[in-house]
Amino acid sequence: HTANAFAVQCFIDEIAQELGQDSLAFQLALLGDGAQDLPYPTVDDPFNPRRLANVLKLAAEKAGWGAKLPKGRGCGIAGHYTFTSYCAHVVEVTVGADGALSVDRVVSAIDCGFAVNPLGVRAQVEGGINDALSTALGQEITIKNGAVVERNFDTYRMMRLAESAKLIEVHIVDSPRDPTGVGEPPVPPLAPALCNAIYAATGKRIRR
């Protein structure tokens, strides 16, 4: 899910920019924004494009998508469906003249069916964002001479507190559907939203 979301959501943004279109509007058109909603699903139900469109629109609305930002700042958006839940992020960043990255805000929307414990859902989304951001900012496993190089946390770098998003907002779709996953769905769309934001701020594509 993480690799596929990164590839698909960054590529959608890239196509939209090439066509001179707004990334959100382009993706909503691909999803069929006016498509008929499906009946209340069970945990075994397939992907519902309307529900993904809804979380993209909700995150965009709460983030003020489309607002003019000063030079060096940018917003990116991405969404994904996993564990029968739908999550979208708008990430806002500042990239300094020296290339220093600041993640100013992450605005998230999640449709996980009925939120039995809304505070628990928010905590899971916030944790997923920080987990994914930590991975995107520098975690990797490398192999040398048939062995893993990174042996402990001194070489497998965890994100520091100062590198986390300065503000995280979580918006939960009010739904009567059966509860679905919240632990992992926030993770896949974070890296593509981040890289799309970096492109908006700098004009530089990140594909790895």
C-alpha cells in the first residue's frame, strides 16, 4: 500500500501539473466525483471511489486548498484506501533557500465507518502521520556484503520532535457504516502528499 500510494498519488499530481490542472480537481474527475454511492458496506466490501473523493474534498476544504502561498511554501494532497478505510492528507511545507524542510501543517480526513472512540481514531491518525513522516524523512534499510548496515537506532534514524508537523488536524467522517481500520490507513497517503507539497514549493519532483 505504501509504495503503490506513493507512486500513484505522486503521478496523478505530476499529470495534473503537466496538463495545467488543479491536482485535486483532476483526481476528483478521475474518481467520478458524482458517482452514485454504494450501499452501506461490510468489512469485505470493495473500493468505493466516492468515499475516497469525499475524504479528499474534506481534507482540502479544512486545509483551505487553493489558497495563494508565498514563495518557498507549498501544499500537496493525496488519498488512499486501505484496510477498508479511506484517508486523505493535505500537507503544507516551507522549504528554505538552503533546502531546509519544515512541515508546517497536516490536515487529515478519515472515513473509517462508525468511530466508536473518536479520540482513539485521532490518536491513531496522528501516530500514523508521524510514523510515515519519520520514514519519509530518512529511514531506510541498506544491505552491504550480504548484511544489514543499520543495526540499531544510532544508524536507523528516527524523526526528532522538532521535525514533526507543527500542526496536525484530524477530521473524522460521520458515518453509520461498520467500523473499519484506523491504525495503518493514515500511513500510505502521507509521503505522496509531502512530496507533492515539496514540488509545489520548489518545482522539484521527488520520486524516491
